[in-house]
Amino acid sequence: MFEARLVQSSILKKVLEAIKDLLNEATFDCSDSGIQLQAMDNSHVSLVSMNLRSDGFDKYRCDRNISMGMNLGSMTKILKCAANEDVVTMKAQDNADTVTFVFESPNQEKVSDYEMKLMNLDQEHLGIPETEYACVVRLPAGEFARICRDLSQFGESVVISCTKEGVKFSSAGDIGSANIKLAQTSNVDKEELAVTVEMQEPVTLTFASRYLNSFTKATSLSNVVQLSMSPDVPLVVEYRIGEIGHIRYYLAPKIED
Amino acid sequence: NNLQPFLKDFYVPH
């Protein structure tokens, strides 16, 4: 039997919002340590890796590991039926072919349950090695979303250059070129407004802007986004999910031909 | 212009 109860259904709604652009379906791998998801987008250029720890749930029970193949479009429709302040419970019998979502209003006066068919997805998992990144940038998630959106008007690629002074985002195309430089902030009082750069060595990499924009759908999950870069390895864009977990997007850098 | 590699060029399926 698998049962996971979350007081804030808004977390699950935001997680779906964050992945449904990139993925049509994904497998939720549930074990006693929590729920994990790893899937590449259809073009196999980017990857989503999500982890929700069991201790972040109000109630979590997973008698036997269970992998639930979810159609994310259907799951989004079901989660739209939950109010933000509803309590959501996901549950499934062992080797079940359906999963049930239960939404309870705060005053328990309204309880809804939605049963969804599961899919058999034989998605392969990629091994992602532990990596020491040359540059790790932390900046306000809203700022990053704004930069990706603004620069995607200029070209289909964004060049991210990181030095110890700060990070520069550039794009060029038919209408012209654009550069946005963020200096490393000095003593800001609010952590979530800071721009920090941990640099082992300077890095300059080029990425497809449409994927970066898809990643920023996770902005509502966290005030801060973390970009990890090294020469010739995929970028990692990470958003924390409250105290319960994280969502990480991986994107292969473009190479000059 | 530049080429867009796949993730499998960097990470191995397991």
C-alpha cells in the first residue's frame, strides 16, 4: 500500500506546473525514502529530476517500492480540481493499475477523490555522476525567469558567462543583441535577493533559450534558483521545493559546429 | 550556428 499525504496541495500543483511543459508522462518512483522522478523531455536534450522526501509529508506509507507511470496531462487536470488550501493524499495499492487522489477541504466539509489509470512506462534512467562544478550561481528565481524571457526575444540561444565578478547572460539574433550582467551582490539583508557566485574557474556556455524558459516554470516553487556549470557538461538548474525536496533540470550545452 | 547535443552524449543510461 502506498499513501502520501500533503497538507499543501499547492506544492503538488506547482510541481506539475514545473514539469508538464517538458514531459508528457513520467514515472513516480515511490520508496520509503520518498518520491523520485527522472525523465528526459521528448527531444532527449533536457532532463528533469525531482525528489520529494518522505519526511516532508504529513503522512507517508510505502510498504513496497512502487513505480507509478503517470500521464502528466491527466494528472494536471485532476490537480486543477484541488483548491490550493486543500489537503491532498495520493494512494495506490501494491502493483495497482490506478492511483487515487483525495482532496480534503480544510474544514473537512468537502472530500473529493479522483482515480487515474496508471501507464506502463519503461523509461530508462540516466546515471548522473556527482560533479564538482566550475561555477555555481545563486540568484533570485524571478530574476532568472525575467532574464530568460527577455533574452529569448533576441535569439534561440543564451550565452551564460560566469566570472568571480558575476554572471552575464547574452543573446543575439536578427533584431540585434542583448547582454544582462548581474554583479555578485555584497551584503544584502535578504538571502533570496542575493546574487552569489562560487567560482573554481570562469565558464562560458551556450544554451537553447526555449529549454531555459521551460525550466523557469518552476519559479513559483522557490525564491532562489541555483545554476551549476562546468565546461562541456550539462547545466543544472535547481529549485528547492520547500523543506521537502528539489527539482533539477539538466541541459546539454550547445557546441560550435 | 551551433549544434545541440543530446544528454546521452554526457550521461550513461543505467
